[in-house]
Amino acid sequence: MKSTETQGFMMILSSPSGAGKTTLTKLLEKNFSNFTISISHTTRKPRPNETDGKDYFFVNENQFQKLIKEGFFLEFAKIFNNHYGTAKKSVLEKINKGLNVIFDIDWQGTEQVKTKIKNIKLITVFILPPDIQTLKQRLVNRDQSGKQVAEQRMKKFKEELSHWSDYDYVVVNKDLNDCYNEILEIIKGEEGNAKYLFDKSKISKLVDQLSK
């Protein structure tokens, strides 16, 4: 799966917490040698299964603020009392080598990337859960600290959900394989200059249901 240009492209996957964007980015990187995940810097403490430099670059608050002042980040945001940011230089170097860089970031970061990137192809995809019950269960299963963290993330859900229409594409992660294959169709369409069509009215109805 190659970029249509000599340089690579950027692809952003965003979703409310628990909708599956991290799993999907890892699948793309695993299955295609020219796809690479942009590793964010964060002030969040690592989870037991996370490795510094592989999952995130873990830094403290003072280090993060210093990097902001130095103009180090392409985008950064504060999410659940922790900062996250993407290193600008690293991303641009990869793209200039012909790699396609995948971002696992939220709507705040997406807006910043849209503003700052002008001459690089950018594809933005928003991922929705099929229903609230599925999302809640995924959050409880994923977070080591259990229901309290899941409840905090659910409070943030509606804010994140409200930005779905700002993205090029929206997919529903009811089944991981189906969702992944739909993302592949989006990429193929973009590479062939033929937009993948999704049912916006159906998505809008789902968003209304999720917002209740």
C-alpha cells in the first residue's frame, strides 16, 4: 500500500476513549511496512504493559512545558489532566522518507495538524462505538483502575462525539475486522483519488443515539 506521492501522507484516527483507535493504528503498522505510528510524548504515568519510547515518550510536566516553549510539538493537548504531544521534526522526517504516519490523537490535536500542515496529504478518520453499552464495557475492561476511570472518560464522551463531522470519514467499530477493512478501503480510495463513500445520515442517527 503506497502513497501516491514521493513523500508519505498523514492519517489521523480519532475516537472517544474505548472506541478502538489505538488497536486500529497498531494493526496498520503491523500489516504494512510503509505505515508507522507517531509516538506521542505524555506526562501520563505508564500503564503496566507500556514501554517508554515504544508506546509513548514519558516525560514530566516541566519537561513537557519546556518542549512547548521550544516549538517542539506539531500538536499538543491536555486530556484527563495529562498532556500529550507529537514531535514535529520526527513526523516530517518520516514523511520525507516515504513513510505514511498514523496519528492516534483527539480532536484538539487534529485541528492543530490541519492548521499547520499545508503541503502534505492528510486523511482524517473518526471512529464511533456501536452503542453506549459496548463503549462502557470496553473502558472497564481496558483501564486497570476500573470503573472510576471509565466514568471519567464517559463524562468526556459527548464533547469528543460532537466533533465527528469535522473529519473526512467516520467508521463504526462494531466488529474490529470489519472496521479495519473499511479503513483500508478509505486508504485505497484516497490513493486512487476516489473518495470512499459512507452514509452520513446513518452516522448522524447513530451520533444522536449515542448523545442521549
